[in-house]
Amino acid sequence: IGAVEQLKTYADILQVPLEVCYTKDDYLRAIERFANYDHVLIDTAGRNYRDEKYIEELTNLIEFQNGMETFLVFSLTSKEEDLEAIYDQFSHINVDRFIFTKLDETSRFGALINMPLKYKKGIAFITTGQEVPDDIQLGDSAWILNQLLGDRYYA
């Protein structure tokens, strides 16, 4: 509830257009409308990853094609075993990089290292709080090591 309103708020903050798509026709019209843009961000509804029907609907709605970079979003408050199950459900989609959220809400950071190593995927972004866009960090290895090791990284 309220996800579209939240996206509208983010779009306003970032000063970018927003198109909400519920069907494949909506998606195709949006792709045509934004054809002249360098980047188009597509956010899919968060649903139960164990529901294979949702995964099938997603692959029928979005044409995962060449020229599209796909990010899989993980909450760092989840168990690593669950993150691996999520990845397995989406593995037939070409996932390019990961986004990790809620770094500020956990004291366990293993998945931040283990998932990219296990699946040989880079980290695009990490969120560290609720302030958009201030709390979105690039997935920079030096920044990540500094967060994990603090002053020991520079020793």
C-alpha cells in the first residue's frame, strides 16, 4: 500500500519522469515513450519470491533483453540462506548486479561479501538509511571495506 506514491515522491526528488505499468501493453508503451532517454529505471512490485506464478508473470511482463541491465535487490536484514533462495528463483533472468538495502539495520554483513563472491556479481548500490538520495551509496569496494573494517582497513 502506498508504493506508487512512494515512487512518485522519489521521482519528484530525483526530477525524473515516472510511468506505472500494470500490463505488458503498459510496459511496451512506456518503453516507446522513454525510447530517447539514456536510462530507464524499472521497479517491479515486491512479492513473495517463492510464488512461481509471480516470477512467471514478471518474465511475461518485462522483456529482459540485450541493452538492459538488471539488478536484484536484497535486504541485508534477511538470512543469507533466504537470499540464496531468492537468487535461485530469479537465476533464469540475467541478473547483472546486486543492490543491498538496510545496511544500517543489521550488524551482520556476511551476505554483502558472500553473495557477490558466490554468484560472481558486482554490487551496484547499497542503502544505508531512509534519506533518498543521500543514503544510497555506490557499490565501491573501498567504501564497503571501510564500512566493514573501519580504521583497520587503513592500517
